[in-house]
Amino acid sequence: MNVSKTLTDFQYDALKEVGNIGIGHATTSLSQMVNKKVGISLPDLKLVPLLDVPQMLTQESPVVSILLELRDDAKGYLLLLLSQDSAKMLIKLILGEMQEEDTFNEMEQSVLMELGNIITGNYVSALSNLLSISLRLSPPVHVYDFAESIVNQIVFLMSEEVDEVLLLNTEFSVDEAKIDGKILVFTNSLSLNKILDSVNRLAGI
């Protein structure tokens, strides 16, 4: 593996602004879906060494994850993580009801995958537009498991190619309800360098 990277101040600010734009657009779409005003906290951004990610996400309960493959100018995966309570709350807001079981039926899974499309799609679109690079996402896959287990599977698939992971933490609010979400961007080292080089070009570096 390569020496771990650190973001310059400009890279951090630019990538955080991408998160603000993308998540902001997602908030507008979510507001239309639930017919309520959706608030949002500014996303916290970190560049995390790959092998540190599983232990950062250790939780006592399973989480809902929406996994999409990142294609074109950057290769890898995007992972949206929601707690079970947050996922159930979103489902209830959209469908008007939800089942009480811990599992998710076919309709609920469909809603979650559409949410994943909206949130990650807006983020990738903002990244692509700001950096003038081509990025596409595969159709989403729904996984319900412990976060550490889900990430370990991606780590196993990409450990030879990935050194760091972009981690965005954000919080949505609907009425008084708080919905925590995490977006993890797993890209190979070549793709990450391409993204950071594109950021540097914005600064004339």
C-alpha cells in the first residue's frame, strides 16, 4: 500500500463544497418525496485509511446499506449507510406506514434503493460537474447487515487497489426527527489521484 494521503486545505474545502451541493440537491428531492421540509447539516468530510474504516463503523445493530458501483473516470463503490431506525422512519414518511419487523419487505427495499439513487446520484453529479470528469453509477443493491461486515466485504474486494476512503457524515431532519447518514466513497488509488488532481486544477495547481 502507498503512504496515506492527507488533503490540503483547498482539497478539503472543494470536496466538502461538493458534498454540500450534492446533499443539498438530495434534500430538495427528499422534501418533494415526503411532502415535508427536510433540513440538513453540513457534511463532515474525512479521508480515512481503508483498514481503519471497519472499526470506525462498529455498531451493535445491523444497518441498511445501499451499494452502487462507481464507473467511468473513477472506479470503485459508493456506499450509503443508514441506521435501521432512520431507514424505517424514511419509509414511513414516504409510504405512510411501515412494518414493525426488523427486516424490510420488497416495497420497503424499493423505497430505500430509490433513496440511495437520489442521495448518491446527486453527490456524484455534483462531483462530476465541478471537476469536469465523467462519473456513472450502477443500479443500487440493498444490503441489511452489520456495517463492519458490509465494509469488510468491500475491503476484501478492493484491498489491493484502495488506500484511503472518502467518508461523509451528514444529518437530515424531518420535523423533529433526526436521520443520520454516511456516504463512503471507495476508489482505487489511480481514481483518487485523478479526483484530487482535478480538484487541484480548480486552484490552478
